[in-house]
Amino acid sequence: MKDSYFDGGLLQLIGYRILGALVTALTLGICLPWAYTMLYRWEAKHTVIGRQRLVFDGTAAGLFGQWIKWLLLTIITLGIYGLWVGIKLKKWRIAHTHVEPGPYSYDKIGQESWFDGGLLQLIGYHILGTLVTALTLGICLPWAYTMVYNWEIKHTIINGRRLVFDGSAVGLFGQWIKWLLLTIITLGIYGLWVGIKLKKWKVSHTYMVM
């Protein structure tokens, strides 16, 4: 049972991002956690994995407390702790992401969600992907994306069930060429849709281990 898809739209995403940016700017950055949680909630409710729609229950207040702690640790360590903030944010987000109750949901003991990937692995994959992409003049960018996606998804557990990614660089390369040609033909306009098309492709190749 796969049936995974993302049904969010570009205009909604743009609207939420503009709103989040405006509120963050008007509050001098204080409401950045609110902007993050707003986007996380929108993305989760438009994500279906294995016929199971996701739901995000994190709050801006809860993230704000973590944000202050990470900021203080970054200041104390003269910026070094800042390297871990991205992973910490990812772990917090996944911990608050679950399967929406429904006919395809699974009741299990210990339905926690968590992310068990580490910073050094992530840095290593990003460096490798960047090097390979640069050395091939961008041709292997789809390979770099799929490599990082595979690592990210295999370290994600939702409601006690580990996710699996079966997308391939060859499959993404075909899509990438199509998106590139459409972007050129439309004088760059189609490029606005590439991010969401990439998200849809990623989710369509993601499923949960039984």
C-alpha cells in the first residue's frame, strides 16, 4: 500500500511565506517560530503517505522556548552550536508530526515520531553532493538531491513506523529536464512551480514500513 502524494498548491505556499515573512519582519524576528509552525502545519496537512494524511501538532510557543535555548547556546559557544540548529529544528518538527486518525491509520504501542539522523552525516552528504554537482557542471544535481532525500527519509519515523524512499536519480533527471525546458519556454515563469513539483515527486516516492 503506497498511495503517497502532496496536494498543496503554489499560491497557498506563496501566501503563507509572504505572511510569515511580514509578521517576522514586523516583530523584529520574535515571531519567526510562529512562521515556521504555520508552514509546517500547512505542509503536513497536504502530505499523504501510504493513504495516511499527516498532521502537525507543534505550537509557536513550544518552538519559541526551544528557539531561545538554541540561541543562547549558539551565543555561549561563539556560533559553534549554530551548526546543530537545523538538525534540532528537524527533530522538533518530526516529533510533532503524526498520522491523522482515519481508516488507514495504524494503532501501535508507542506511537511517537522522531528523527534519528546526525549532523556529521548530513554535512558529509551535502559536501559530497555539492562536489559531484560542481564537477559534473550541474548534471548530477538530481543525484545529489535523491541522495540527501534518501538519507533524510530513512531517518524519519512517524508514529513508530520508519519511512522509506524509493526515488532514483534517473527518474528525477527526466523530470528535471522537463521542468528546465518548461522554465526556458515560459521565460522563467514555470520556475516558480519547480519547488512544489520537486516536493510532489519526493512524497510520491515515500512510504511507510509495515
